[in-house]
Amino acid sequence: SQQGEEDPQALSIQEGENATMNCSYKTSINNLQWYRQNSGRGLVHLILIRSNEREKHSGRLRVTLDTSKKSSSLLITASRAADTASYFCATDQAGTALIFGKGTTLSVSS
Amino acid sequence: DAMVIQNPRYQVTQFGKPVTLSCSQTLNHNVMYWYQQKSSQAPKLLFHYYDKDFNNEADTPDNFQSRRPNTSFCFLDIRSPGLGDAAMYLCATSRDRDVQYFGPGTRLTVT
């Protein structure tokens, strides 16, 4: 069953701009994870934020989590053409495996 | 380097002809997962092994089976592939319920 829903479904920006993607979910979670997938490839883990954390940084990535609103956002700063990919949020509910959202397709043009 | 390996990367099979996809890992992770991903869709979990315990998702068709003979290997068997089973099949591993590490995927074509 679908848990996470990303918004927007598609995002096109210029190099150097920031990209923000949002994820909403329905039930309580242990943690929320963001993954990147380049076209035709496997997924790569970007960042994990636990339910008791509100914000986390990793390089040019910033993730926030609002458990009261059941939502998360992924911010990519100073985007590059190499950031072009699909981005998925995935939620870890107690006792179950990860459930992925539908993803946001990011296109960064130079 | 520690990694998740999937073979083959591309597989073509005929309608109804059984096919097996393989996954191996050098991460020594105790959990292994199989996902199906169709074009422009989210990965859909088919089943996973937590150690030796097999966990099947409720909506996974009976046509899909899995084997895990040891910690390092896991197989996905599709007994009678239909045209609707054409997809990318992704294997992933994790230490308990932590971060998942994905293989590159096997793209299955059914003719």
C-alpha cells in the first residue's frame, strides 16, 4: 500500500538553483529515508531522518521532518546537472519494510 | 568494495517460460529484499527475507517465488511470466531495518 506521496511529480530547474521536494505520509513512522535513482539504475540512499529528529544535513542536502503534519522535505542547494534523477521518499513503519512514494523527477539543465 | 550484485542486468524471456533472477551481496546484511519497479513508478516490495524468515507481501502474485540458500544469495523465480511482469527488478539488503543498499537491477523483457 502507498505510504509516501511526493510533490511535485516533476521539477525542472536551472543549474545553481535550489530544488525542494516534499513528501507526505499517512501513519506513524520510525524513520523516513530519501533515495535517488538515476534513469535505469538502482536506488542510492541519500539520507535518513529519525522520527525524533527535525532537520538533518548532508553536503548540499537538507531534510526536514514534521511528524505532526506527517511530512518531510528534501532541499538540494546549488543544483548541478548531475543531480538530474528521480527522488523517492520511503517510510519505515514499526515492524514493516520500507514503503516508497511515487517519486519526484528532477531535471537540472545547464 | 562491498556491494549488491544482480545478474543478469538484462533478461529476455518468453511468455510462460520460467525465469530466475539472482542477487548476491558482500555486505553480510541479514535482510534481503526484492522489489518490482515498472516504468515511472515507485519500487513495489514483493517480499523480503529477515535472516531465514520469508515475508511475503499480501498482494504479491503466487507466480513470484523466492529462495535464499545462504546469507549472501537470494533468487527471484517467476514461474510463468506474463507480459505484465516486464519490469525492473531490484534487490536490496540492509542490516536489520536500517538503510537499504540496492543493486543495479535486472530489466526483464517478456516476449
